[in-house]
Amino acid sequence: MEIIAEYSFNKGKEYIEKAHKKEFEELKAIISTVDATQCKTKKSKEKTMKGKMLYSPKAMNKLFKKMLKDNGWTIGKRIYLKTTVPEIGETHEGYREIDAVKNNLGAEIQFGKYAFMVYNVSAKMTIFKKHGVIDSGVEIVPMATLQKEMSTGVSTFQQIKTDLECRGVSNIDIPVLVLGVDCTKRTNQSSL
């Protein structure tokens, strides 16, 4: 895969290049060695693409996580959370999970539904920071050209960049670098 675009949210690139240079170089190397052709395994059942072979988000996530694990990243780090709702007399307990962590750098591989991209940056990573697990994060997402070869409902780099730019930075946000990836360089794309 190729890194096609970057978006530095809350000075994410600057922070990560300074505080996590080794881990960031490792992430870039992992991305460059991912052979996404192994993940074109999903036969579409959708009306507009019936029978077309698509990139499987699950297969892509699995491949990324295996490569991260092979490089010493902790996969599926969980934190347990609890809150009470006094109005109904209930306690809610659950957990949040981040895809990968190494030396306080979090990584999310998001080839799934669009709602999770901004949630990862605006909520999940902030919670993991508050619990002392990470101090910054990297969100790996597909470019629109790759998304066209995936199921409907998958978000894109262009979408998350727009959402985060229009949202702005809050005082609780952590430094995050969003990386837009594609399986190959395409017309008018140049990898970073």
C-alpha cells in the first residue's frame, strides 16, 4: 500500500515525528509492505456492484494487525469503563479497544463505516490518553479511489479531513496524524 495523503490534526505530525519517530517510521514501513491484493476477497452482493470482487475491510484490518503484532505492537489494548445512570438506578460497564499501541503511540486502522473515523479521533483516542495508554495517535484510512473498490458505507480520507477541519480543535483533543492510503498510486496521486 501507499500513503497518498496526510492530515495533521492538533499538530499530530509534528508531535509524532518528534516523540515517536521510530514507531512512525515503522508504521510507514508496514504500510508500504501491505499487499492489499490479498484482501480483494469480498464478492459484492450490492445491486450496483453485484458479483464484483471488492477489497474486504475485515481482511485488510486483519493483515495490518498481524504485521503490527509481528513488529512488537500491542494489539487490541482494552480499557474498562464504568458509569452510573442515577435516574434509572443502573450501572453500565464496558470497555473500549484500540487497534494497536506501542510506546504510547496509538494506531487505528479504519476501513469500516464512516461514523467510526471521527469517533476514533475525537472520542476513543482521547479516552485512551486520559487513561495513560497513549499520548498521540495515527488513524489509517482509505483514499476515495480505494473506497470505490470497497463496500458502500466505508469512509474516506477526504471525508475525515473535511470533518476534522470543519470541527476544529478542542482543548481535550490529542495530536493525531491521519494517513490516507491506497493500494497503488493512481493518476494524479503521488505517495508521500
